[in-house]
Amino acid sequence: MNLLITNIHQLVNVRKATKLLRGKELAELPVIQNAFLQIENGLIKEYGEMGAMAAMVNGELAMNAEILDAKGATVLPCWCDSHTHLVFAGSREEEFVDKLKGLSYAEIAAKGGGILNSAQKLNETPEDVLFDQAWQRLQELIRLGTGAIEIKSGYGLTVEGELKMLRVIKQLKEKSPIPVKASFLGAHTYPPEFKENHQGYIDRIIHEMLPVITAGQLADYIDVFCEEGFFSPEETETICRAGIQSGLTPKIHANQLHASGGTQVGVKLGALSVDHLETMDDDAIHRLAASKTIGTLLPGAAFFLRMPFQPARALLDAGCAIALASDFNPGSCPSGNMNLIVSLSCIQMKMLPEEAINAATINGAYAMGLGEELGSITPGKRANLIFTKPIPSLAYLPYAFGSNLIDKVMINGVVI
């Protein structure tokens, strides 16, 4: 199918070739005013200014093309959300109320809340129900402009629970029109029976879970929550190295609550990304800047937990490659709305609109190993696109944070 989109007010993030953006590069966001975009078989084929369309588009193709008049919409690549916990069995708004009443995380956990709450619900929920719930959430996120997503396990904490989550994610991969990546996060916390026997649970992850996961091709990445009271840097390295030997690429939950050493471990292991980064010291920032590892910032969790936001400006000034993701989960960020994440990044972390859009598109794609497939308006990439309602400028997207500015979303060249 050949589609010609005309009268685009602004065509955003146009790049003939792409790479992971670092530091000051994120402030550079190429835009074409009054543009056209040609799509063939679901892929981007050509683009340019409206005045040059006749000369640039093959005449025969143009004659046979379906025409879509953008009517002055701004068009940009879909959001690439590289960190979510989309598969879960129930919400946790009762804990939200407990927090408002002043209860601490430890007090909520003592009442059976936190990750263990989600684990209990998940293990009690049939696999088909989990899939149906997750599928509905995914459809909502696509309508909000998400065009690629990574989903983690980690609410099972038993062999069968973790495998059940990963099977659900695999089903989502097979059915979804957008790319779905899977992360094995069995090392999310220690189950109660292993609270005093860390090695016992690590052995279970390595010897009972990983072999089945790799045999069934159930995951792309291995992830660990490296944090005080959870998994130490040494335990994180042990689990990640086992994952690497099983063919999985490491990603790490790092530096959320404390300067845990998770960033340094991630850099040492060549992790694709280290995610959260609310609590960064100079050493962690400098090591990340000197590495190929992406720092994925999750401002939605900081917002919901009323924590200090990630030091985005310090990371950018140091030359780090950073991405933005939602951290959609029932406990610390019950929203997968990437439009809100982009706004929070500008409002609370002082990122420029151009930086936030790049971090949520092209760098988010690279944080899922999809940089050659998504995240920019580039020939050969998927036509996963957001069409906005009429807006005066790009800055209006994060500025008008309470408005739904999306008119329609296109996935693989088809408007959903």
C-alpha cells in the first residue's frame, strides 16, 4: 500500500540516518515545516517540503497513492517506552491512600503491600485473565501514542509465576501491532521465604528459571532491582552474568532510592540501560557518561512517590545518553501516558522540549534495541506516527500538559 500524507504543519525528528544521541545532541531536533510524507508497505519511504513533493515523489507511485490530508497537524514518531511493568493482576490504590495518610513503604510492606502484594495477586490470577487485562492496557497506551514498548516480569517471584508473566508478554508480542520487548525481572525482590536466604533465591533464578526462559525464548533482557534492602551490587552482577551466559542483555533498576552502585555495575557489565537514576553521585554520572549504556529516566515514579526528580541537566551536561520511559506499574507509577512523561521531564527536570522528545523517541528506541526500526522519521523505518491536533509550536506539547493533543495514531502506516 502506498500512502501520501500532505499538508503537515511540522514533520518532527526527520533524519536520513540515526544514532544514539548523547548530551548536547539531544537538543537538536530536525523539523520540516509544511511537509509531506510518503509511506509504502507500512514503512517510511520519502519526505520533504510540500513545494518539492512533485519533484521528489515518483509520479506513478503518487498517482496510485492514497492521499491523507494532515490538515495542518504536527506529525512525529510514536513514543518508544522502554521501561514498563504492564502485566499485573490488580491495582493498589489502597496503598496510595495509606501513603496519603503518612504510612511509610516499610509499614505498607508489613501490611502485605508493595511488590509482594502484586506477586500474591498475580500468582492467584489465571494466565488468560492476565493476558486480557494486559491487552486492554496496551491498546490504551497505543491510542496515547506509544509505538513500541518493553514489559518486565517481576510480580511472580516463583518459578511458575515468573514464567506465567513471560508467557503473557510473549503472547502480547505475537498479537501486538507494535514491537514488544520482554525483560526477565525475577530479581525484583526476595520472596518472604528467602528473606534470610538470598543465595537460595538467586540459585532458583539461575538454575530453575533461566534455563526454561532461554529454552522458550521468553525474554530479551535480564533485569535486577539493585537497591539497599533488595539486591546488592555483587548479587546483581552474579544474576546478570548468568543472564548474559543465557543470551540475555542486562538492564538494571539502578540508583532509585540510594546511590546503590547499580549504575556502576551496569556500566561494568555493558548493560543496555540503567533505569531510574533519581539518586546519582558524581562518580555514577561520570561513569555513565563515559560508557555506551543508556540512562533511562522515569519521572513518573518520582512524581507519584514525591521523590526528588532525576538530575537530567547534570546527566546531559556530562554527555550521557538518556532516554525517557513511563515505568507504568500498579505501585509507583500507575500511568503509561508518555505525553505526561514528556511534560514532567520539561517541567520538573528542566529538559528542553527537543531534548524530551528525542529522549522519548529515538533514544527510547535504542534503549530497546530498536534504533534502526523506530524513533525517527527515517526512510525504511516503521511508519508509527503521532498526528497532533493543531498546535502553535513543539513547545506546546509539554506546555499544555493537561490536554489531550493527539488527534490520531498511525501504526505500520495504518491509522488505528
